[in-house]
Amino acid sequence: MHTRRRRRAQRRAAWAVGGLAFVLVLIGTWAVVDATRVRGRLVTVQGTLQRTVEDPSALRTPEGRAAALAEVDGALVTIDDARHEARDSPVLSLLGLLPGGRTQRSGLLDLIDDASAAATAGRRLLAKVDELAGRNRLEAGSVPVESLGELQAELESGGRVVGDLDGPSGLWGPVGDARRTFDDLAGSVSRRLAGAADALGAARSFVGSGGSRRYLVALQNNAEMRDQGMVLSYVVIRFDDGHLAFERQGSVFDLTLTSPAPTVLPPGTLEVFGPIFPTQTWQSVNATADFALSGRAMADMYQQATGQPVDGVIAIDVPGLAGVLRAVGPVAIDAVAEPIGPDNVARLLLHDFYQGLPPITDTSVRRERLGEVVTAMVDRLTMGSHDAVTLGGELGGAASGGHLRLWSATPEEEEVFERTGLGGGPAVREADRTFHVAVENRTATKLDYFVMPSVRQEIRLTPEGDALVRTTVTIHNGAPQGAEPSYQLGPDQFTSRPGEYIGWVLLWAPAGSVQPGSVVESGLNLAQAVVTLGPGENLEGSFETRIPNAVRDGKLTLRLVPQPRLTPVDLDVRIVEDGGWKVRDATSWRGPWDRTLTFHWRMDR
């Protein structure tokens, strides 16, 4: 009797426990469904905010700023809907009564509040940019220095607000995933805003706020590539308390040096680039990937050639000039029938102006036309009225692709330029994770107008967590076949037929990596190859790199810095699951390599 009662009691208890477990599982499942739905709203918000951060071109026009504000306003409405949905969900309220459930529910509500705070800070910043654009312009070459200070303060404030949005640990499921994704985005945005604030602070003193500065502007030709376009022309400008004036311009052939400038080259740079005299020959000064070095060399070379010092160097190429033309409008010169604007400046400067010139020629006609284009742009900048935000946005976009580079003789400014990517080399940040690829012209032709490199990287992991990276560079020579000899196509003293291209392929791999035949240069490990291909031909070659201890804390990170070519390099990056590792994220990416890209892969064993 007692045994039967005991068994019935045990069965009832088992049913009760089982029923309770079922209810808990059911509540947990419904809670996950509700949390996933809320998370979906937050993912939408994240996409909106990320697009605004990663597409600063939208801020260059009043229409773009209005659209960005409308998007952020829509994101705030979505966040408010997510807040009501989370607070009104009976299942999530029940979850808050269960052991450990309160942390998850409160963590979700905290995440919603943090997303609202980030979007509000972003909206305030957008509104400030729009306000400044409405009441500040670049008038007759005078930079609105005080407005830069206002924007700097707003950037600093926004960076602090977003940087303080650090959520609790211990969250799991969709709430934990959403929190980690948000924290990563918030950290990235905070660093960008802080960097932009630092850059604006340096820019205020760079434009001579409260004093006078003189700068050498190196005009870089993308039809003949070094790491950036080859320096063939120059301008000297002056800022007096924010007012821009132009002093002189000309060809680098007017600045011929009879001996090297006193710039000291590091051993690796001397070994690889010393034979082309980078501190004496203007056409070689920026073959290195380190603009901190080539900018200093340009300043030394200019002073040696003229006896006049400069306070810094501004290097800009043809895509950079196209950005300026987008902001100030097309210009006209007598020698060209059509107005010169952002859509045709590359064709005119890098192709049409060479038409009809024989292989060996006095290029004074071409130089005169190029000088007329620069003079017209100078007149437009110093005599007209322009939207300062639009111009700044175009210059910022050019800088992100390496088409605008700055070097300052003032150490504090130079440190900011290097840290924020406005100057310096690829190794300034995350040197042990950074790659950089360049294809440089080894001839005296202007064939890079036709040359299209592409890069493919395949990453495999060893069981120990080393990364084995194969970088394949393919070069397509699109020069016309069967063409007559010309200044643009050659042949020159290095080639035997028109359109023949000799390319110097350079791969800078992460510091500390193992790469056959490499040498330390620009803070990275540089390997190189020289290739020759005729018009219409393709050529492919690969480099092998081993990165020790590449997987850290379950994550593999690679940073890829582009070469600023006329047309962005096509990049294909893929990671192969190998060595017992599984990738939790997308395993491939393909697109234009038009800015520095950082890839993070979360790895499981």
C-alpha cells in the first residue's frame, strides 16, 4: 500500500516537473521568437546607421543630408517600435520572472536604449553638419576656421556618447548576438568620430589658423604609377589665417636636383628603391608605400632645388582633382573645346592631352594644357563661393581612397595625419595584420591609363592557428594592339613595341609574417616581381605568406590597404575552412578595393 502511494506520488511529481519543464521550454521558445523579432528591428536600424557612417558622400549635398536625416529619423521610429514590442511582450515579461531570464530581458531593453542613444547622437551630428553647411562657405579662398572648431566639438561629443554605450556580458541567443554586433559597430563609430575630431583639429592649424603656412602640392599622374600616381607637376600654396593663396606652379623638370636631398632612407627602402634615386628624382619619390617618408623627401627636395622651405606637403592625384571639380564645378581652358569636369578630367589629363605626341618629344604643349587646368581650378577656388561641407566631403572621400595625402613638418599634426590615415604608411595601424599591393610602371610610358590589376587572396589556417595566405595578382594590359608609336604607348628605352608594359608588382605583407625573398619596408614585409606583357595580354602571379599566430581569441583579422589607382582594383578575398577550423561568418567578399578594408572572421575549432 505504502509502496503504491509512494509510486503514485513520484509519478505526480515527475509529471509536475516535466510539465514545468515543458512550460519553461515553451516560454523560452516564445521568448526567443519575440526577442528575434525585436532583434530584427535592431538589425534594420544597424544597417541604416552603418550606411550613414560608411557612405559619407551622402553628406556632401543638401539633398544627401536631408535623406540621411530622414533615414535616421526612421531608425528612431523603428527603435521606439522595438522598445514597445519588448516591454509589451507577455512572454518576455514572464521570461523576466525565470532564473537568469531577468538579465536577458533587461539586457534587451538596455540594448534598445543604447541604440536610441546612438541614433540620437548621430542625428544631432547630422543636424550640426547641415547647419554649418547652410551658414558657412569657402569665400574667395577663405576657410571657415571657426566652423571647423564647432564641428570638431560635435564630433568629440558624439564619439564620447557612442563610446560609452558598452553593454553587459552574459547575454545569450539572439540578444547576445545583437549586443555583440551593436558593441562592435559602436566601437567602430566611436573611433571614427574621435579620429575625425582629431583630424579636424589638425586641419585647423594646418590651414594657418592664427598664422601663416606654405605647402608644396604634388600633383600625381595616375597614367604612370608609383605607389601613388607619379609626381610630375607641382603647385605652391599659402594659408594666412585660413585664407588660401597660390604662389607658383610648374613642372618637376623645373626642380631638377644634381644630388640627393638629405632625407635618410631606412635600410629596406634603400635596398629596394635606392637604385631609382627616390630623394633626387621626382618621378621616383613616392615609390615607397610610406607617405611619411616620401612627403618628407618632397619637402627636402623642394628646399634643395629652390632654397625655400615648406611647412608640409599635399599630394593629390587625378581622382582627387575630380572630387574638387565635383565641389566647385567644371572649368574651361582655351585649348580644350569641352568644359573640364569630374567626368572627363581623367580622360583629358591622362589620355587626350598625350594624343599626337611622338615617343620622344618636348612635352611643353602637354604641360601648358595641364597648367591651364590647374590655373583654372586655382582661380575657381580663390575667387568663387563654395559649399565648405561639400568640398570637405569630397576631399575626405579622396583621402579614404589614398587619392589625397598629407605630410606636416609639425610633429603633432603629422602624428594625427598618420593615425587617422590622412598620411603615413599602411603599417601605422595593425601592422601585423596589414597587406598592401601596388603595381608600378617600370617604363617612361603613360600606360597605366590602360592597365587594370586585380587581386585575389585565399586564406587557409593550420591547426596551430597560423594563416597561409596566397595573394594572386592578375594584370590586364588594355592598351590598343597594333598602335603606332606614341608618347603614351611607347616604345621607350625599356620596351620594344607600342603598348608593351613592364610592371613592378609589390606585395607588402604583415609585419612578422614569413614571405620568401621579402625585406622590411614601410613597416611591413615587402616581396616583389617584375613582369612584362604586351597590349591585350593578361599575366598572373602569386605570393605566399605565412602569418604566425593569426587566430587570436577565436578571431582572424586581416586589414587591406589599397593602391590609389585611376580605377579601383577588383578584390576577391576568401577564407577556406581548413586545419580543423570552422568560420562563423561569410567566407568570401568581392568588390572594388577603393578604401581600406578590415575583415574579421570568428573561428571555431
